[in-house]
Amino acid sequence: MQKKHILPLLLVLQIVLVKTLAQFPTFIEEWYSNGLYPKMALLSRRILGWIPFSIGDIIYFILIFLLIRSIWKHRKGFFKNWKTNGLTVLSWLSIFYFLFHFLWGMNYYRIPLNEKLNIKKEYSIDELEAFTYKMISKTNALQKLITGNDSIAVKIPYSDTEIFNLAVNGYQNLPENLKCFQYTNKSIKASLLSYPLSYMGFGGYLNPFTNEAQVNVLKPKFNSPMTTCHEMAHQAGIGSESECNFIGFIAAINNDDIYFQYSAYNFITRYCLGNLERIQEGKSDIFLTKLNKGVLKNFDENETFWKDHHTPIDTFFEYFYDNFLKLNQQKDGLESYSKFVGLMIRYDEKF
């Protein structure tokens, strides 16, 4: 066998191995998510966490530059040498596939959180409506407590670095049944790619290769505490987006800082209203009338930001990421983000 065939062949073997291991979530949970992964993640965060800028973003920038340069260099005659070039592409994919799953990606296949907590994710319309009213009440109360006026939008007075530092407190205050997601050795960065992330439709992301949590710092700042807690949940070894929303929300509302609490309750209220709209168009209208004007101004601030950055680019990345999630044990794709509402309804009911 020629050397140029080894990595492409290993890609096939890796895919088979990963899909086989995915059938054994208990094994993944014990030996990877609670075994190998925490050690690797802690080492990465210790090495890179103190650096004030994102090493992962720089690596991505360099790789994108090299990719564009390579495409330009081989723009002529690429298909004439399709076999050699195809093997080169597969070889690089093989390397990335291995690093992604070894360093973080196997967390997609661990035991679902609802099973560990012994709660269901399904809920009735009546339960969703009751929970939405409860979240609205919490959001309104926090907005008025912060501003002293129910018509003023909340403005967070912290720098990005201060938000990242404060976020750790919420993980230290997690309830006993979620203590396994404790967080140490902070590695949270303002993404150097915040501008393109805005047009791609992302509020943040975890770099699986460097274990740095990246936050898009251009979006409305009242969202940043919740986004930060969400990305930290990925660092804690959670692959599922709905579970990261869940853990991030719990961490934010247990933070001693009132702005974190508001960010979380504002976040879940928007998702509750969105879920009501999915059930029936116009079903959220009556709930919107119960929200303080200041809360609605924050809603509008968020909606305006994403509308202003909406282009075919984010439509493409939504399609791409939706299918990426479906390939990685999240059959609901992007809709999985909203599934955390069901987790919260059942968790609130039980605990």
C-alpha cells in the first residue's frame, strides 16, 4: 500500500469506529467524557487560558488562508489530477476528523443528561404556557430591579473580560445534582472572528482543538453572560446544544451577579415564546403583552442586530450546521437549541 492511501483509509476506519462507539454511551461517558477528556481539556486550558487573545482563531485564520492559497494555486488542472488531489483532501480530512473526535467530539455520544437526571423532555401546551408565565415574571422582576423603571432596556456595565471572569461563579454555585460539570482554569476569549461570526449567525463557539470558548462580542452585550455560560458548558464536556443551553442557564441564574441572572431569564423567555409560536402562529402574542417595555426593548435590540447581519452567508451556515448537528447525534439539528425548554420545565418540576 502506498503512503498516500494510508490516511484516506484511516478516515474510513475512524468513521466506522466512531459510529460503533456511539452505540455504547455508557462506555463513552465513563472512559472518555469523565476519563480522558477532562484531563486533556484541563491541560489545554492551563496552557492557553492565560493568553488574552484566541489562539484557536489565529489557527483557523492561518488554515483558511492556506486553503484559499492552495485552491488558487491549483485552480488550473485540479480535476486533471483528481486522484492525487482527492487523496490529499481526504488525508487532511482524516487528520481533522481524528483530532476533532479525540480532543472533544466524542462528547456528542455520551449519556443524555435527561437520562442521568431521570427526567423527560416532553411537555404539554399547558405546561409550556405556565412555565412561560413564570419566566416572564422572573425576567420582568430582574429588569425592573436593575433599571428601577420597567420601560428602560438593561445595559450591562461590564467589559468583556469582566463578564468572562464573573462567569466562573455560576459554575461554582451549580446545584448538587449538576456538580459534575464544575469548571476550572478559565479559557474564555473575545473571538477575533466576531465580525464574520455575526454574518454567519453565531453568538459564540467552542474551538475543539484548543478548548477555548469563543464569544462574539459584537452582538448585544446583555446576551454575553448567557452565551459565555453556554460555551463553558461545551468546555465542561457537553456536546448537545440543548444541554449546553440547559447547563448554561442553570449556571447563569445561580451566578451571584444580577446581570447574569437577567441575561439567562431573558434568553429562556425568548425561547419559550419561540416554542409557543412553533405550536401555533400568534400563540405568543398574549404573553408579549405581559413583558415590561424594557425587556421588549432588549428583545428588539437582539432581533435588530441579527436582521442587520442577515445575508445568504448565515443561511448557508445555518444549513451546514443544521446538518452537522444531525450527523453528530442531534437529530433535531438547529431546533435542538430550543429543546432545553423541555429539560427546564421537567427539571423545575422535579427539583
